[in-house]
Amino acid sequence: MKREFLPPSPQAKPIVERIHGIEIEDRFRWLEDQNSSSTREFIRTEQRFFETYLELHQALRSNVESRVRQLLRTESRELPVPDRRGGLIYGKRHANEEQASLYHRDSSGAERLILSSDAHSSLSVLRVSADGRFLAYALRTEGADRQEVAFYDLLRHHAFKDRLARGLFRGLVFDQTGKGAFYVQEEGEIAGLSQRSVRYHVFGNDQNRDEEVFACGSDPSIRLRLIESEDSSGLGYTIFSLSHGSSSRFLIHRFPLSEPPEEIAVPVGIELSPRFGRFGMIASTTWRAPLGRIVFIPHSSGPEEWIELIPESGCRLHAFDLLERNVVVHYSDGPRMRTSVYSREGAFVREITYPEGGTVTLGRVDSRRNELFFTNSDVVAGSVIYAIDLNSGKTSEWWKTVALPWNVAPTVERHYFPTLDGTRIPLTIVRPAAAKMARPTVLTVYGSRGSFDPPKFSAVLTVLVEAGFNYATAHIGMVEEFSNRRERQQSSVDAVVAAAQWLIENEYTTPDHLALAGQSHGALITLCTMIERPDLFRAIVALGPIADLARFHLFGVGRWFMQELGSPEDPEDFSALLALSPYHRIRRRMEYPATLIISGDLDKRCDAMHARKMIAALRESNSLRPIVLDYSEHRGHKPGLPIKSRIRSLTDRLTFLVAELTDGLNGADVCNVHS
């Protein structure tokens, strides 16, 4: 991009401070204040510049937008939630609608629209009462992290006027009388209410009158979760603390809540996911089982008295469901999901098989019908929702998307590449089925620890492959599984570098035609890799990143990433974080890849200050390649944008990738979208 198209670098206002004996400079701390006039002017300038960039590629953008619209303007359906009476509740969006509405299908199969969405709010099911009468649902504006909670009477077919104000909800349980619900709300908008407490809301009352039935203090390092008992005998409280060695506590509060809750002893540093009732407790735990096992916990017993029901297997225990007669256990086995059904006594009953290929997403178990719902999303065929009969193991198709024909025939390849220490990491490549050649390639990074995340159908993947690109996914979560906290992020960066080098050495692409893209934690790894090896990539896309590893814990819910990333309040962790922090490692007079960072005001998980500061600091490097920020006042970290906004966002992202990676490459077949 020519220099005259680049905006001037924002003014640096350096702040120098010494933290844990290390002197660091922060040149753009003023951009942390999201509401200041200077920050808002910076955002407006960046928005105008990105619009100017897109205008330079108007013909390309028009072609891309046409195809993205075709791919997204189709009917969609979400995994159904059992209504506890033999029926189902689910989101469904017609092709001409912006957001999904909620539908109810009763036990006879009759479908009813129960809640309509508008263009700017998404709806999702939170909880159905034990008797199947009441539905609690969430309303999320655009992509905001905070959400409102409202209620619907499934028997009388009407919505309540009650609204719980926007916040981060950590559990909701209906009471036995049908008069109200218990809930935990963090980051709420009601002043004066404790953020680490269980409150009781009576239907028809104002939220300000809600009674506090349990509290565990105001320490922001504490997270409180509310759990429903299996037999409506009480409430369960999980209290997780970052300030005491990542310790957790579990308490049972029996109805009518007149006595103090009973605490179950939980060893420090282990995971415990419980289901409880008058019978006692069944839980998955990593106590003496790093990959997880299922145990029975008698009342008032310590870990030494826990009784093993289902031993640790060779795969990581992902989750489990407790039915009247069975325990359904889900395992993640590298690229595949595996499910086993056991009796309540721990005897093996049967194995559940899933379709080969694609990405499996588990839904909820319908205990009335003994069915498990799941989605399988295939690169070519799109999404299919299945129901598994847990009694017989038989799988049936519940809903199938209408898959549009591809403009080119794709092929899927699975490879392994070695890291520095010799670990072999999976790599999936989707490419045109035509003869292999050096093509523009987008390497994607998924950063969740222990997850495989195989490619699935998406508009981005489809458009790129149709344009003649390779679409590669490095499954770095598999290497993170075996790294300690301080080594994990650097080992992830090393793995991404190794993946890029493997693609180049095996002649899938060249450094001039290779892009790296990541979202959330993957976006952090993407930025770290770019700063360490800018020579390997032509373009970078980071969606919702963390970039300042010295101050991430001070914004939004960033403190909760300390368990994964390390604590800036710990001297040893801080030193490791600073050595990796992409914001602090930007070098001036360095030619960085073309960079697109995507964020917005409503992101409270990976606060938008990271995107703003990273763009400002990169601008100082005087790179001749475009450094652009796609920023919206209505974008958050969660999905939920209306279809028209998703079309625009994906079109802009694809325009950037195609424009930056196809400049000057001979022989790449990009005629489908590139003009």
C-alpha cells in the first residue's frame, strides 16, 4: 500500500514504570480509556481508514460479498434443548431473517413459534424448570458478552415482563414453588448488588428487591457458579479462587435454605464437575486421574473416601450426563469425540459412534426420551443435527442444512509436522482438488488447550478454497496439553512457526503468499508469532485478541485468563509474559506483515483496548504494508451479530486476505472472486 494511503501514527504518550524490578514503557496507555474523546477520535480515524482500504478493492469486495451472501442466507437451526415433557426448544432462522427465533415442538411433534427475535438481539435457552413449565432465556445485543435474562411460561404460552439486567450469568435454577428463580450474576448493571452472591428473584418483582441467599465476598479473583440438584433437593455452589493456588470449593445448600450449606472437601489444584441430590454426589474429577474419571462422593466424605465408578481411560474426559439409569461419558480423543454409556453402578453398556469426518458438537441429553443430540459439521456438506437413541445406539437425522454446491471440488488432507522437540502435531489442509501447487494459503490457529478443532463448513473456508487458496489448520492445542503454564504459550508459538515452515518446505505456499489467522486465544498466538517471525507471513488476521500481557488482568474478565496465561502479579510469571507480549515486542523500522485486527466496544473478554493499542504501536513501525483495524461499537467477543453484519464482516475479512495474498502470484486460480 502506498504511503499516502496510510494514516498518521497516533500520538505516543509514553509511561515508564518499574514492575517486579523490570522497567517497561507503555506508549499508548491513553487508548485504554474507551470513552475518552481522544480514544473515540482514534477509533473514528481507524474506521475511515479501513473504509478507504476497502474502496481500493471495491470490485473484489463486490464479488466476495455476493458469494458470502449466498452461503449465509440459508435456513439454520440450533441444537434442541429438551423441555422435560418430551418436547424440544430450539432456535431457527429462516433464510430471509437476521436472527434466530425460539420454537417449541411438543411431544406430538407440533411446532409453535414462542419468541421472535429482532435484527439486533439474539436469543438462547438458559434453563428449563424441572417440571417443564418455565423457560429462562438470554437476550444478547449484537455480539455483547453481557446478556439480559427473561422468562417464558411454556404451558400458558406467554412471556413474563421480568428482566434481569445485563450481566454475566453463572447459573440459574428455578425454585420448587414456581414463584421465582435463583441466579448468580457477575458484572451486572444493578448498582449495589453483590457480584459474588446467589440471589432469589420473585416473578413480578423488580430486580432491586431480589433477596441474597448466599454470598462469598467481593474479591474479583473469586468466581461463583450455581448448580441445580438432580432431584430439586437444594442448590450447589462452586467457588473458584485464583488467589489461593487456583483452589476450588463445592457446597450443597439444602432447601429450604434455613441451615448453612454443607462443604465437600476438594483438594487444591484438581477439577471437579459434580451432579448431586439426596443420594449423594456423582462427579468427574482429576483427583488421582489427570485425564479424568467418574466417582461417587458420599455425604460429608473426603477424597480418600470417594468411590470410583468409571476409571480413567486413555482419553481426556470432556463431560458427562447423569440419567435415571445411566451415566453418559464424553471423551475427547484427539480429532474425534468418543461417548460411552455406563450403568449407574459403573458397568459398561455401549459405545456411541459418530460420523467419520467433520466436527462434532454435543448438545443436551433428553432424559425423557433417552436421546442425545449432536451436530456434525462437514467441510463440504455443511451441518447435520442427529439424535442418538441411548438405549439402542441408533442414530437418526433430526435436521440437515441445505448445502450449496461448491464452485470447485475440494479435497481434505491430514498431515503431521514436527516441532522443535520432535512432537508431531496434526495439520489439516483443505484445498482445491486440482493438482497440488504453491498457492495462497491461510494458516489458522486454534488456541484452546487440549482441543483438536478440525475444520468445519464455513463461508470463509468455502470462499478461500473456491478462490484457489489452501486453508490449513494447525492443531496446536495438542502440544499445549503437555506444557506447563509458563512454557505453554511459547511452545504454541514454536508450533505455529513449525507449521508455517512445513507448508513452505512442502511447497504448498511461499512466505509471500502465506497468512496467519486466529481468534481469541488463537489471536494472541497469531500476534506473538507475527512479532517473532514476521518474515514467514505476508498477512495477519487477529479477531478479538489479547496483546498487552502486562495488563490484561485489569480489564473485563481478563483476570480469569491468569490460570491459562500466568499472573502479571507473580514476578516469575510477569517476566515470562513480558518476554512474549506482542504489544511490548514491536520493533520500529520493521517490515511487518499486512495486519487486520478485529474488535469492538462490547468485547469484555479480550478487551478492545488490546486491539487499539496493538494497532497504534504497529503504526509506529512505519511498515509499508497496510495495518488496519476493523472496529465496531456493536461488536463483542461472542457470536450473535445479525446476518447482514456477519456478511459485511466476513466479506471485509476475505477481501483483505485475497487482496494481500494474490498480489503478483503467477498461476493461482482466483478468478472466482478476484477481479
